[in-house]
Amino acid sequence: QTWFLNWFRLVPLDKIDQVVMSYGGLRGAVAFALVVLLDKEQVKAKDYFVATTIVVVFFTVMFQ
């Protein structure tokens, strides 16, 4: 998508920026998917794991 959007951007994204964006998005999606798949019967603190994962993903995406 960034390859196409670079045609219209004033300051195009280089390859390093594209790799960092894709790695950050994939890491958050995989972490969230894994924590959602936890079984509530076996992991009593599933809600805490979900909340912590969301906070960590938001922090790494927004502030790093």
C-alpha cells in the first residue's frame, strides 16, 4: 500500500519506514489474536491478559 501511496505523498516513505510499520502492525495483531484465543476455563485471568496486551500494543505503536 505504501508503494502506491508514495506516488501521492510529498515526502515518500522509504523502505526502512515501511518495514517498521509492517513489523509493528503484525506484532500487535499476532499478540492480540493469541491472547483472545486463551480459554477462560483454563486461564482465570484472561481479562487481565487481554487488557495488558492492548495497553502494550497501544504503547509500542504510539510511543515507540
